[in-house]
Amino acid sequence: MSDILLDIKGLKQYFPVAGSKNVVKAVDDVSFYIKKGETFGLVGESGCGKTTTGRSILRLIEPTAGKISYDGEVLFDSESGKKADMLPYRRKMQIVFQDPYASLDPRMTVGDIVGEALDIHNLCSDKKERYDRIIGLLKRVGLNSEHANRYPHEFSGGQRQRVGIARALAVDPEFIVCDEPVSALDVSIQAQVVNMFEELQRDLKLTYLFIAHDLSVVNHISDRIGVMYLGHMVELAESEELIFHSVHPYTRSLISAVPIADPKVARASKRIILQGDVPSPVSPPKGCAFCTRCPFADEICTSEQPAFEEISSGHFCACHHKDLASNIDKPGKKLVIV
Amino acid sequence: MLKYIIKRILMGILTAFIVATLTFFIMNLVPGGPFLSEKAVTPQAQAAMEAKYGLDKPLFMQYLTYMGDLLHGDMGVSIKKRGFTVNDIIGNKFPVSARLGGLAVLVAVCIGVPLGSIAAFKRGKTLDNIIIVFSTAGIAIPSFLTSTLMMYFLSVKLKLLPSLGLDGPANYIMPVIALSLYPTCYIARLMRSSMLDVIGQDYMRTARAKGVSTFKSIFKHALRNAILPVVTYLGPLLASLMTGSFIIEKIFTIPGLGHEFVSAIPSRDYPLIMGTTIFFACFIIMMNVLVDIAYAFIDPRIRLK
């Protein structure tokens, strides 16, 4: 048995545009793997396909193409046409959603929201056991037994997200997609919830795919980080390597955008401010997806798509000018790691 | 909850009082009187009849007398239907209309809700388009047209169903269809739009992530959340259908309350106009209170205060 839990190859997720033949290429040819017990961070700005990637992996939306394998078993393969029955995998693979307000059914008590997952997978033999497990799960995420009979609207955002986590944990999963689980929360609560994720990982030996647009949060929790831009994976490396030795100009600009607490350091550091907007994923630029905003873009960038290559052990990057980018200020040195 | 219900009932009584007062004075403002149409009435005879029903007294005195009787539950004697009190007429006719209307509401909900849900789940497909076209048509076509067409084809041409009266179960078929067509289509459209809204909600995706089957998620999560607009509509719908439809009762010769309600007006049967109007008002108020209470049971976010 290899130590790779989840292997994604050439994942594509296209959405049709209503009233035209065009498609939105939300995720375009993304490949990566996640090792058992690690946290894989996925960052990128809004609309780059992070969330879609997370949902496609769980087949909450059916991928357009690609191959997804979990623990050696193929869940989805567009080439052979294999589509595994997901019900047994819903026990192993779970997801915590971004919006703790909308993702809980307002008509169900918190106890039932957590308990429904237990019912579907027949995890409890009687009512007593079901109740005990629900209470156990709520306590696990820092809620208490009184909360079981309340409805989601009676909770604060942070508490709701805890309910969402308890719900995901109900089936004893091995792998959890954390889809921007803290971005809807206050900064003070964010830290609590992120710490809880780490605690749960340690205690329950979980593997995470942690999606966020906040690089400092991802850096804090992740072992390896992938950077996405306009549906493509542009850089992937171990956290430290990515922060301190990033190669791709987009990664650089992301890192330089992280706020720095120390004003002296902040003043001394250069921010790489990108010009323009993200191009529409309906008509992405020919060649490199980043070429319209890249300070180093030249002819080859606008005509040819760069390959996603390994530049050093475990460090992948898709850029035509890997050498050029390394000349500019290394923003990672100034990043205060929280 | 109990406090809320008591408050609503008290408010309802006040509303009914205002309705009664307004109806009384507006009704008397309308020119004419109950005895004008009868031919060859001597002034003496007319005066005698007016005296008999108390119509010779000043209007305000009439009002006080009427309201006093109403407080005792007495809505007076019908002027046109000699020997019948208004209470009798409502007591006899209301059950007929209520049975017919109740059946029509039942049919409308049982067909409209699934139809609208199916349309939502098949959005953009042929089935959805068919349902949209038919429900729009059903809303636009007036009930007297559908009843006459049904009567012509099913009773006169094919001789399948009895055309008049309410003697047996078969007699109910056409009036119920005619009555329920509009609400069925309306509910289908309401349900379609609220279902579309619910399907797009995040908690539907959560259910899927838990492993809930599509079928189960429709009943457990989608339907419960999408039904609220239909419940809202159900209050006034029940009130208007159960108190009878003048048109349908006229066409199918059904001895219901709707017919009395309308025909009392041209004949200036003052006590009957008052009685049916107050009854209708009270019924609507009651239904709305019931709908509000039902809300609290369906949606835990709604608190009755």
C-alpha cells in the first residue's frame, strides 16, 4: 500500500453557459495527490476553481473528465467510464462547507442534522446509541448536549460551523475537504476553528484538503500547498518551500499580499500588485492562463501553455520563465507566519 | 403561543366588528329596498312590511338593534325567504359549499404540489415546459368556461356524468374539477418557483454529501422547505372555496352558500347580506390564524409573538 490517499489526474470540470455553446472551464486539467494524514492546502483568488475542485473530488458535481482514485480504488475515470457508487465513500470522505448559514437545513434540529448521517449509514443500532453518539460529536466540537434540540438559526456563525464539522465527523471519515471553512467567520473565531481542525486531525488521524483564499491560514495548517489560477494549478510545493522559494509570479504576488503585522518590515517589503482583472473563464487566454497579468509575459507566454513540471523534489510549477521570477524580491522572507 | 392566539382572536373580533359596521351602512346607502320590486304594493302595505322588519326606524337605531342581536348570536330573519332565519340558511347551505370547496382544495394541493415539484426538478426540460404552459392556461381560463365545456362534453354528448345537483358522488366530479383548476395551477407555479429556490440551497448539497439519496432528500429536505408559500396561499383559498362559488353553484345548480351570498344583494335581503358577509369575514380571519399557527410548526425560525 502506498501512502497516497487521494490521487487526482487531469481533473476537468466544465459548466455550460446558458444560451450559448461556450463552457466555463472552472477546473482545467488539474493533477495532484494527497498523502495519508497530511493537510493539502489549496489557495487562489475567488473564482479560480478551488471549491469546484473540492466538490468534484467528492463527486458532489460530476467531473467532466479526469481520474479520481481514493486509497487505490477508482472513484471516477472518464477514460474507462467507471463511476463508483459513492454511498460507501460518503462514509470515508466528507466535506465542511464554506457557508455555515446556508449549509444546514433550517427545519431540522442540530441533533437531527448530525444524526441523519448516522441513519443513512446505519451506524447506530438503537435510539440510545444514536443519541449518545450525537452528544459525543457535539462535545467533540465544543458544543454541549443542550444544543442538540436547537435549530441552526439559534446559533452564531462559529457555532454553526462547529455543527457542520460535527456533521462531517459523524460517519468517522478518513478524509475531509475543508472548503473555506473559516472564511465566513470572525478572525478571532477563525483561529479557534483552525486549531480545532488541527486537534481533530491529530486525534482522529484525518487527512485534509484545506481550501482557502487566505494564504496565512493555509500556510499555518498545511503540509503541502497548491496554488490555483483560473482553473489551473500553477505551483505546488511543501509549505515552507512554497512560501520561501516560490517560483511562479502569481504565487509571489499572493505571498506579497499577505498583511504583515510589523510596520517596519511592512514598509521595507515590496508588494507585487497585479494589474487588471482575472480573465473570464469562458474565454481564457491562449497560452499561459496568467499571461494577461504577468509582469514577465512575452510571446511564448501568450502562445504556448507552460507545462506543469517538477523543478526540484516535490516542487512543481507551470511557468515559461521560472528563472526570471526568482530574480525579484523574495516576499516569503518577510511573511510573518502566524 | 397561547398568548399569541388569544391576541389574534381578539383582533379578529375587532375586524369582524368593523366589517359588520361598514357593510351595514354601505348596504343601506345603496338605493332601493327589499319591497320595491314587488308589484302593486300600496304605500300602506309597504309601510306595514317595513315596520314588521324594523326598517321604519332611524338607521342608527336599526344598527344598534342589529348589533345587539348579533352579540346574542341572532342574525335575524331573511326578508325574502319567509320563515327562515339567517342562521338556518347558513347552517343548511354552508356544509354543502364547505364539502365541495374542501374537496377542491384537497385536489388542488394533491395535484399542484407534485406537479410544481416535478417541473422544478425537470427545469428547462420538455416536461417542465408542458407543466408551465398548462398551468398558465389553467390560471387564465375562467371557471365558467371550463364548467360549461365539461358539461357539454361529459354530460350532454358522452352522457358520462350527471349535470345538475349533488345527489351522488359522481355529481361532485365536475364542480370539483372546475373549482380546483385555478388553485391547482396556481399552487403548481408557486411550488415550482419555491422548489427551484430550495434545490439551489447549500443544505441540499450537504444532504448529498451525507449520502442521502435524491428521492429521500426531496421529501425530507426540499419539500418541507419549499411548501411554505403554498401554506400561505392555503388560508385565503380555503376560506374562499369553502364559502362557495356563486358561478359554479349557479351552473351546476348546487344549493350552496355562495349562491345565497350573491343573490341576497340584488334582492336587498338586508339580514342575509349582513349574515353571509360577517360569516365570510370570520371564516377568512379564522383561516389566517390557523395558517399562522401552522407556520410555526412547519418553520422553526418563525416565532409567534
